[in-house]
Amino acid sequence: MLSEKITEALNKQMNLEFQAAHEYMAMAAHCHDLNYDGFADFFIQQAKEERFHGMKIYTFLNDRGRKAIFGAIEAPKTGFDTVLDTFEAALAQEKEVTRQYYDLYDLVREERDYQTMSFLNWFLDEQVEEESMFDTHIGYLKRIQGDANALYLYERELGQREFTEEEA
């Protein structure tokens, strides 16, 4: 059985994943408002992925005999200066999520909860992928800045992404 401390920390992390999904939906809404439907669809897929992450923790808590506790979700930032700003905000968000996973992992290691350590390894690997992906997109967006044709093609490409659980 999970300790109270670890249960509380997992619930916090679960809520952070759902918060991240909420923030990605705000980024999608911003992109839709600017008629960047491809970028909007990309962020919608990101939101689906974050909800999937939250549900993984939800299921783990239940599997370990603990109750998932949902907290308030804060209103996300809704305005950005450029599309690049949305991707930079997304990278900052992913870095914060990574930091939170490190803190959680440290707690689990202190308590010698090896099953939860094993469970968290998947998320640590996922965060490497998430940060790298956004870093790559930011690099592309900076390179094509001012080239409307390249931006159009890149937006179309990102809009093709479809999140599936197999991808996760």
C-alpha cells in the first residue's frame, strides 16, 4: 500500500497532468483564434496526451488501493504574442512537469517504494521526449520566422498529428 505522503504526491502530480491538458487547450484556442488550425490541432493532441498521463496515475492509485483526489484547475494563460510564444510556453510547462516528477521520484526513493519507482520511470522517459520535441519545434519556428509559406507547410504538418495510446 502506498504511504499517505506518496499518495498525496501522486494525486498532486495527477492534477498537474490535467492542468497541463487545460493549458494546452488554451494554447489551441489561441491558435484557432488566429486561424492557425494546424497548430491548434497539434495542441489538442497534446492535451489528449496529458489527460492520458493523468489517467495513468489515476489508475495506478486505484490499483494500489488509494483514491484519486481531484483538485481545482487554475485558469491558464490565454494570450500569446506569437505562435512561437505558445511553443515556448509549452516547453516551460514541460520543464516544470519534469521538475515535479523529479521531486516525486526523490520522495518515492526516500521511502523505498520500488513499485512506484518503476511506475515513474515511464514518465521520466516521456518527459525527455516531450522536452526534446518542443525544443525541436521551437528551433524550426525560429528558422522559418517571416517565411509565410514555410510556416503554412509546417502548420499543416503538425496538424496531422493524432495522439494514440500506442504512441505514448
